[in-house]
Amino acid sequence: MFRVFTMALAGLLFALPVSAHEPRDGPHGGRLVDAGTSWHLELVATGVPEVTAYLSDAQDKPISAGGFRAQAILVVDGKAVRFALEPAADNRLVGRAPVPVPRGVKGAVQLTAPDGSTAQAKF
């Protein structure tokens, strides 16, 4: 019995880190993912060219986007679309794609912090 319990507990411990990296619903209606080990990024696309990314720390507390830069590479209608995201008010990075970006778009955002460190968020 103890062996079964130990194996089940070990299985749960190995499963927890994996689930922490899965996209989840964010507070602004987008998908929230890990961006490296320090940040989370929520990408909000609503079918228009403007895209917003909300930056938070590893505990999901909003952090200022001032000084951050980001490059989005998203797949829209089977083609890679690249565009910059620039800091806006509060914890927002905003960019304008050359085409409308649908909800649930796949792709990645390369994030560069004010100190030059980088992280990637995959959607």
C-alpha cells in the first residue's frame, strides 16, 4: 500500500511542473503563459490588427512594461507575421500587426527586459 501511495505521489510531483507551463485563461481574456522563469505574458488578440500583451511577475502580479521590448511572431492564415510590441500604460505592451490577428493565435513573443535579459512566451 505504501509503495502505491509513494508512486502516486511521485507521479503528481512530476506532473505539477508540466502543468505550470501550460497556457491558461488570463484576466484580460487572452492566453497567459510563462515567459522564462521570471515573467508571465498574456496575449490578447481579438480579430483586429492591434494586439496587447500584459506583463506580470511569476506570481501573476502586474509589473510595469516600461523599458521592456517585445517582438511577436504569430501564425495567421498559415503565414508568419512579425511585428513589434511597445510599452504602453501600466503593464501593457501594444503592437499593430499588418493583418487582423484572430483569437487563440499560435506563435511566440520574444521579450527583452530593461537589463537586456530575454525570455520567450509560446502561445
